[in-house]
Amino acid sequence: MKSGITLLLPFLFILSVPSLHAQSESALQIETEVTRSDIEFNIRFLAADEFLGRDTGTQELDIAARYIATWLEMYGAEPAAGHSSFYQDVPLQSSSAPEDILFSVNDTTFLKNRDLIAINDFRGSTDAPLAILEYATGDELKEHDVEGKIVISRTGMPGQMSPQQFFGAAAAKRDRVAEAGALGLIEIYASPALPWQVLVNFLTGDRLQLADPAGATAEPSLLPHLWINGNPAGNTDFLTGLNEHDAHISVTGPASSEIISRNVIGVIRGSDPDLQHEYVMLSAHYDHVGVMPNHPEPIRTEFIFNGARDNAVGTAGVLAAARYFGKYPPRRSVILAAWTAEEKGLLGSRYYAENPLIPLNQTVYNLNIDGAGYNDTTKVTVIGLGRTEADEDLMAAAGAFGLTAIPDPVPEQNLFNRSDNASLARKGVPAPTYSMGLTAFDEEINYYYHQTSDHPDSLDYDYLTQYIRSFIYAAYRIGNTNQAPFWLPGDEYEEAGMELYGVGVE
């Protein structure tokens, strides 16, 4: 037996050489075709001061969309079948920040920003007695009579610790409280993960949410929903003794309006007649957060959030992939997606996931590109490594360009569900995010992340070129496999994937 295997080894090696040679040849071809000059040009262009931070709803973001669409057309992409342009209109509802927020009970008054932030778009006033609950779970609401009352509870649900989880639970809790007949909801916020003042800065600007797909905005909530500052610990403990005490809520400010922003979607047809009906999606958001609130005039560089790392780099990666695959398509077809309104809550990708231009059950993989920045230029951080069957391809792609693929180093930050990949993953599409080399949220990351310092002059373009080449090579490998990669057993989204693709369904 041993001697038989020994005799077979040279033959097996000879059989494997063409495949290894082809992969090596493709990586070399990507290295030749995907140039630093293209990548640097696109990053510097999209992150230029003249784009004023590419905020959603601005003319500057519309110009960026036009540039991306023109690039896709120039290098051989086509609009999705049945569509005449590269644009997918995303209807949004814009709400201005409240002018004032007030909550008072007995002799105590809580004020906007110092104590209160509004979680929804309610405008008006409410007077009602208080109902003090723990988390306002469904069981609690059945046990307590909250009809005609203002409910006070902790943020989130039992066992939740992060602000992201609190945000995720907010709308469902508000709906439950409203269905129980309550007239308001105030949640006590006390999380060391995100200090109150940072939360205030994040939530007190103008807000966007998806409007009705037909163009009419969603029904405004009739229920005021506030978060109140529970820091330092015990700051609001006295409220628990005020059950049934009369309270007053007032939120004032202008009404909401409607705007249209755009996803940019192009398609490159695959080279294999049997596989070209399957699609690998390459995506990145192209919006950022605009300019510093209440900036003085004229607008200078130090007031502009250029968003070079987040996410001109990712957009440049998708554009580089468009140019390469337009010339050398893989066996599967490729969707090239530039999302709007990621910074407003993943709105562009969420709208696409709910209104896909190509059926999601034909989209076999989404390789998203996004990130807060990098602090290790020898790494690629794959948020989702260890969750899909493409791990070997992702690691090999990084290695082909001298980089090492590592998994999420900060799982407690829930990064997988904080980028556009999550919009596709929730529908069942295997969808990791291919990020720059991040090993921790350290001073280097925080110096640039959502800061005016994230300027194109601060980037290492040699590293970014290798990183984007490896992204394209990863897409090439996934686009050429005989069997599309799926979620690994037991993954959070495996069941959604089985339903989407009919896996295990007779």
C-alpha cells in the first residue's frame, strides 16, 4: 500500500500542476493589469475636498454616483437585465434633528442632549402617568397595564450589552409598547461601550430612513421614543419610585421630507454558459458623513470628513474589479454594487436586498469591501473568515500578494452586522467583508475613523494596491469554483441561506 501511494505521488503532482499554474498565472495577470495609478487616482478623486465628504442626499454624492456609473460603462459592465441605467433609485425620508426635547416629572426636568436624545421622528407633546418596567418585554407588557401611560425601561432586551444591539431592538420594542396602548417610551441608556456624548454627536444630526418603495414615506410614529442618560450609574434610579406619577414629553422641530439617492449597479456576464446565471457580488459603499456640523464658513479642509479609508478605498476596489473583469470575466457573472447611505444605517444595501435587480437566489456570494482603516500592512482582515466555505480561497488570495488573511480580531464589536454585507447575509447570501489589516481598535485606527484626518494624503498606496489586487483575486477564485461556497454548518445565517437557495428542500 505504501509503495503504491509513493508511485502515484508524481502522477498526482503532474495532474495538479496545470491548476496551480493557472491560479498563479491569474494572480500575475491581476498584478499586471490592476495598477497603483488607477487605484490611487480613484481614491484621491472620490476623497477630494470638493466632494465635501460625500454625504447622502447631496449633489456631491450624485456626482460620485455619475463617476462610478461612467467607469462601469467605460470598462464593459452593463446595467442589470431589464434596466436602462446603472442607477437604482433609493427613496429616503429625511428628518431634521429636533429643535428641542423635554421630559419632566414632578420637580425634575430633563433636557435635549444633556439628558435626552430622540430615537424616532415623533413631533408633538404627550402628558401621561409613568409605567416603570424592566425591559418592556412582551411578557412584562402582558403583566402590566401600560395603556395610556409613558413606559420607562432599560435600553435593549435582557442579555444585550452593546449599543448596536440596543439600536437593533429599538423599533420592535416601540411597536410592542404601542400595541399595548402606551403613549410613549423612554429607555434608560447606560453603556460604557459608547459614552453618552459620543451617542449625542452621532444621533443629533439630520437622519435618513427608507421610505415606502412606491415613493410615499412610511407612516410617522405616533409614539414618542427617547433615550435618557443613565450615566453615571444610578443617575436615573429615582425614576423607579415614580410609578403612576404624571409626566410630560415634548419634542419640537420641522417635519420630514423625501429625497432620492442612488445605488450604482453594473453586471459583467460570466464566461461559462452553464455558470453565468450565478452571480458573485462585489460591493462597497461610496457615501461618507459629509462635513463637520455647525462648521464656520468658508468650508475648509479641517471641517471635511473626506472618508478616504471609509470608503473611497472600497469603492476604488470595486472600480478596479470592474476594469479587470470587464476584460477577463470569471466563469460566473459579476455584480458590481456601490451602495448609498451606508453611514445612515446600511440603507442602500438594505433597499437592494429587499428590491434586488437580480434575484438573490442567483447571487451565490457577496464579497463586500469596507473598513475603519488599517494598522497592519501585512494583513487582510476578513470579517466573516471561518463562516463560509470560501475560507481557503480568501486566504490564498491574500497570500498570493504577500498578505495574511486574519479573522475578526474584535468580535465584541459585532462588525459583521455593521456593514453592508449584513443586508445580504440576513437574506441568506454568504457575505463576508474583506477589510484592510485591522488588528485592534487602537489609537491609529481611532485617529482616522470618522475623523477629518482620514484624507487621501495619509494612505499607504503600495499596501492598498496589494490589498485590492488580493480582493480581485479572491473574487476571481470564487467566481471560478465548480460549486458555489455556502455558509459553514451552524452559522447564524445558514438557515436563511438554505431557505434562499432551496438547500435540503425536496
